[in-house]
Amino acid sequence: MYLIDPARHSRRAFLRRTGQLAMAGTALPFALNLAAMGEAAAQAAPGDDYRALVCVFLFGGNDYANTVVTYDADSYGKYSLIRGGNGEAGGGIAIARAALAATELKPTQALPDGRVYALHPSMTGLADLFNNQGKVAVQLNVGPLIKPLTRAQYNSSNRRDFPIPPKLFSHNDQQSVWQSSSPEGSTVGWGGNLGDLALGPNMGSLFTCMSVSGNAVFLSGDQALQYQVGTGGAVRIGAVSGTGGNLFGSATVKAAMQQIAQRESGHTLENEYTKVIRRAVTAEGKITEAIQSDFASGTFPQQNYLADQLKMVARLIRGREALGVKRQVFFVSMGGFDLHDDLIARQPGLMKNLSEALVAFHNQMIVLGVADKVTAFTASDFGRTLSSNSNGSDHGWGGHHFVVGGAVKGKAIYGTAPPVSITNTASDIDQWHVGQGRLLPTTSVDQYAGTLARWFGVPDEQLDGILPNLKNFGVTAPSGIAYPRNVGFMA
């Protein structure tokens, strides 16, 4: 496979891509511009070697402390106090301990020091998938890092030896850093880098990186570009494609416009423009054919936009042979997680939708016989502060995330359980906080992504070309915290 080194994702590569898109015609819909890139010359890999990664991005910065909640008596008492609660009764922005009993996580291997976690009370489905089916892993305290870092090093003025990720605590920038290792303005994401590698075995290269949630830098590679679909299917190209309504109310006018738009021309640029339209129409037709009919009612929850997106991903995976793909990377998302206020009132609905959508998606992968070939994982701008910001929480850094799939080494909690604290002292117990209970990550996004990429089929020696900071890990830091290149949650 061809490896794209992020160091080569330069201004020159960006200008080359934008120049190619400009040739396609900026007046065309985005789907047409994508189609202008054409199909990569490739041969399909032998056998049923399909694998897919599905990034579930939680926009706004999910509150980690009320998603994976510390549940053992000692830690819960500290959590409740910091969040304005009254002991085990909770209160403030602390969830009552009794409400967590049904979602207590029971990993195969107990955590050190008696630590116990439970999921948000609205996440009963995901807790069951963890405890009884073993198909969910929890990764504790993951976030962007350039290299292993302690609180003292974070507070140091020596940024040469102790660099920190750019523009911490900024929504747009940290969304981009999670997806691409660079702040807002980045043009290449690590999902797109994986797509670059997958172009070889994929006959349908245009369908390697697919978003059901609009444009995302995560899916943009140097060669691979994201193809966007909606929850209802391919983005229609209107009268040109023949799938839209009649132009000006006239079938005759529509047919004439189709003929004009797709006819051969002796003019080079006109002819290229025509090829773009034909290719886009063909791509739309392939998507429509591949997704087939909708799933039966009740397969996915209703009035759940994340479930609608994951349902479309499931339909695309079902039609993978028609699309000619062996490797795919998908992007879906939820919004509404920037809960500076009303955390207790507004987070339950978000957590319920996330849990139900992930469980329904995994169950459908089982029905399709590809559960061990598809892995979904969560990501977010950042975690949030442990301390209360009125009746919500403020922007943070590290957070807890989920990995779901048949190939996941589930019923396990990975990473280092952070102490429950908000102070910023020199004590060892607080070395992983940087004020207000913001977690200093003990697992980097590069480690998290590298573990997924290795399962996707990328050899370890090629990972550094996809994840630029991964070369700084694979060590045990002086603090005693291990930073392995492979976190271990994939079989």
C-alpha cells in the first residue's frame, strides 16, 4: 500500500488538490467536485478482508465525569463534593450514587486501588453491551498530547522540551487537533491518511472515506477525499442526475438539461466538465444501488439523529460489494455537548441517544455478519472540568471514550484512572490535573488512533507516517505511567 507521510501534506499538496477541484468547476455541487478526483487505479484485495472504522464525534466537548462516573464509595464522595452534591444523594451537577447502580461497569479485570466506574444512568444499553456481551471497551483520560507530559512540565515555560498541543480549550481548534493533529485550518486528517492507504485494495476509491455528517477534516487525505451522503442516501444532483424533480415543472426541460450537461464536446475544458458530471451521476447511482431498501422498522431507534446517521453507515456497509471497497472510514456526529449550563437536565437525552444508537448499530453489524469487521469509537473536542461552572462544566482537556465492535477486547477499562481532585498542588495525587479538575491526558489521541489503525491493517512501522506524534510514545515516563503505542483494546 502507498503511505502518505503527513510531513508531505504541505501547502503544495493542498494547492494541488484545490487546483484539481477548481478544474471541476466551483459552481457544481460538492458531490461533483469530489467526483472530479476520479477512481484510483487499483485491484481489490483477495478474500472477504473488509474492515471499517466509524468515528462518532461528540461536538461541544462531552462532560467526562458524568459519562463514565467514578462509583466506588471513596472516589464517589470526592466527586459529589467537588460537583456541589450532598454525599451519596448527589445534587449540584453530581448524579446520585443510587441512580448509577444499574449501569455499574463490571470489567473482567478489576481496576487498581478499588476504583469502580458506572456509566451515566441513561446508558443502560451500552452498559449491558459492556457487561453481558463484552463488546465495549472504555478508554480513560485520552486527549491530544505531543509527548508524555506531567503537570509540572505543563506549567513549565520550557516549551521546547515540554510542548503542549496548540490552542488548548478552544472548540474549533481542539476538534481539528483530535481529527488531524493540527489546529483549525488543517487540511488532512488521520482518517483521510488511512483512506490514502486503503486506495490500493479499494476498487471504488471514491467511497473509501464517507461522511454522513457534512464536511470533516478527519476524512481528508492527500489522495483520498471524503464522499458525503445524507441520512436518506446520496446527495442528489437535481435535474442533471435525473433523480431530482422536473426542472421548471417540465420533464422535457429536465431531459434536455441532462443531455446538454452530459454531451461530448470538442473543447477540452468543456469535455472535462462533462466527465465530472457523468462521474458524479454514476457515483450517485452506485450509492443508491448499494444502500438498497431501508432496514425494518424498529431496527434503529426513532427521533435519534445519530441513529439515523449510523443506519446509513450500516446500509453502506451492507452494500460494500456493490461499492467495491475492502476498507472504509466513516464519520458521524452529535452536537449539543457544550454544557456550561443545565448539565443535569440536558445530558441525559444526549447520553440516551448515544447509547441507543451505538447498541443498535452494533446489533445490526451482527445481523450483517460483520460485527468483527466494524469498529465504532467516540471522540470529542475535549473533556470538561470536574468542578462546576454554575450548573454546568467548563472546557477541559482529557476525557473518557468508548470503543464498540466485535473485534474489541471489551468488558475492560483501559488507561490510568485519574484521581478525583481539582487542586493544583505539587502532590503526587494531583499530578494529572491542570486546574478545576481538567484532566491532563495519560493516553494520547495518537495512541488511541494508532491502536485502531493497527487493527485496520496498518503495520506498526508505518503508523508514524499517519500519526505524527506517535513516535514520542511507546515509553514508560519517569512518572511511572506507561504510554504504549498499542493501548490494547483491539483483538
